[in-house]
Amino acid sequence: MSVLSGKNILLGITAGIAAYKTASLVRLFIKAGAHVKVLMTPASKDFITPLTLSTLSKNAVYSSFTNEEDENATWNNHVELGLWADLFLVAPATANTLSKMANGTSDNLLLATYLSAKCPVYFAPAMDLDMYKHESTKNSFNTLEGYGNVMIPATSGELASGLVGEGRMAEPEDIVSFIESDILNSLPLNKKKFLITAGPTYEALDPVRFIGNHSSGKMGFEIAKAAANLGAKVFLVTGPTHQVIEHSLVEVIPVTSADEMYVEAHKYFNDVDVAILSAAVADYKPKKASEKKIKKKDSTLLLELEKTKDILASLGEIKQNQVLVGFALETNNELENAKGKLKKKNLDLIVLNSLQDKGAGFGGSTNKVTIINKDGSLNEYELKSKTEVAQDLLNEILTHINA
């Protein structure tokens, strides 16, 4: 999943030959998971049809304030379009439109929307070499960047006039990559690395059976998604689960047993800034797993168990500058037990939830947590979706990172 996933992108198309590339641009935005609406200057429709763009974007294409062919048509509200957008991209951006944007001219729907937009604005110039080099064009670039707009530089190549040089609009793939990188660079967890564990572990009794628990892994996956959406590179070590995640910043490392999770957690821990151990790791495992399926012979079966390695405690022992976060699922003396675990395992934060609270714990889509800091302070949260709980936890972690 791209950082553009779920974003509302307003694409403004002006009257340049590079407009033909916007069909690919729309498809790439849609593939990245974005929602796209297209604004066209009236003259741009000579270069690519609204039908093509509306089909690809799955939205109506806007080019005028009203539909002149329908006297009962409603007004296309430029203010609402500007407020809808999470980002506004003008591509191709001709010298004519750039000059109008720089000087506040508002003689079409695209320009009126630009002047109303509250979101980040990107522009990808496209024009002939001499126009690109002209002082008035350079002034437009400087003015727009002074307004906080972001220029996606044109490239060099063969131009429509036959000249070779600067002025060619960046390729659609490069435009998407540029915007993704720009967004990532502005995110609070950019260049931070996270280790997150999730799900249950299965401890084999024999080739068929295992000891496990009811953890779905959903909480850990939501934390991984929240961290990645804030720009972090995430190593997600997960036990067996039906949860899935597709995000360009999340690397999933599947494991089965506690021993396997121990190895992978230690493999990544030294290189991360934050480790969040939300997995429900088995406390015990069979001392010796049978190589063959255990037959049902007697009325009882005696199992000899031994402790698994304590992953959280082992990371606490070697912790240097990492923020280390644990989870405590309790059924009694909740606060006391969680605080004891926090101190004993050298944690920075511990997330407490109780099976006594309806809607909390394994299997569901909600959770009710109390986050306890190593200084003894705590924040108790109401019952929320696990998506919201993940965001609350990331907000707490950000205060530690920025302290």
C-alpha cells in the first residue's frame, strides 16, 4: 500500500500536449489506492477526452462552473472541490496557467479551485524549451514556490516542437514517486524503524496438534499500519494469523513458534528505534514434541511443559536507545501486575487491557486500554476500535521520540 492510499487527489489538467499522459497518471493514482477527481481547462479537452478520464477515475470530470448544455444543471462548487482534496496536482502545467496561478487570475474552474484549495499543491510544468527558460516563466516558478506550492521539475528530452531540451513533463511514474517521497519526508516517523510482533505462537505437540491461544493478530497489524502511515519502516514479525497488510513500508516476517519469534525479534532489534511487542507469545511449550501423531489410547494424556524464552525481557536487557513497548493482558490485579511487568522488563511503555472489560482482548475489532509510562503516569482510554487504539499508542510513542 502506498502513502497515497485513501488520499483524495484533485488532478488539474491544462492545455498542453503532455495532457495525453494524464490517463496513465490517473491509473497510477488509482492503483496506489487514491481517490481521484479531474479538473480540466476547456482547451485541454482538445488533447484528451473527459470520457477517458472519467472512466479511469470513476468520477465525473469538471471543466466549467455549470453544464451549459443543461439549464437545470447544478453549480460545480470550486470551494467544495478544493476542500475535498488532500492534495492538488496541476499536470501538465502550461506557462499560461502557471502565470495565472502566480498572479491570482481566476478565469476558469481550475484556477478558481486552485485559489480556494487549502491542501498541498504540486505542479508539473510542460512547455517548449524557450518558454521554460523565459524569465517570466522562472518568475512564475519562484512565485508559486514562494506560496508553498511544490514544483515537480520538467525533464530534458525531445519536445513537441522538435527541439531537444528542458520542458518535457515528468513521466507519470516519476510524478507519483515524487509526491510519495515528498509526503514521506513530511511525516513524523520518516526514517524511523519499528519492530512489531503480532498474533499468537503455536507450540507443536506433534506434527498435527499444537498449543496456542485466541489472538487474531489484529491489534499488532493495526499498529504496524498506523506506524507505516506515519512514515516508519516496519518489520512485522507475526505468528499464524488470517490478517493481511499491503504497505510499501511494511515487511512481514511470518513465524510459527515462540522460539522462531525470539530469533527474528533479536535479528531486527538492534537496528530499530521502536519495538512494540503485541504478540500473544505462549508462556510454555511441550518439553519434547512427538515426531509422530500422538494416538488416542488412554483416557488421559500427561504433557510435560517448559517455559518459552521471554522475548520482551530479553530485549529489555539489551535495550540501548530504543523505545520498548510491551502489552499486558490481565484478569486480576491488572494495574499492579502491569506496573510490575513494566519495571521488571525495562520497558518505556506498557499497554494494559483486561479480559474483565467487555469488548477488549482477543478476537474482536475493539479494545479498551490503559497506557502506562515508565515514570508511573498513565492514560486510560475508553473502548475504541483497534485502529483508533493503534493511533493513540503511536501518539504516546511520538512524545517519547520527540522528548
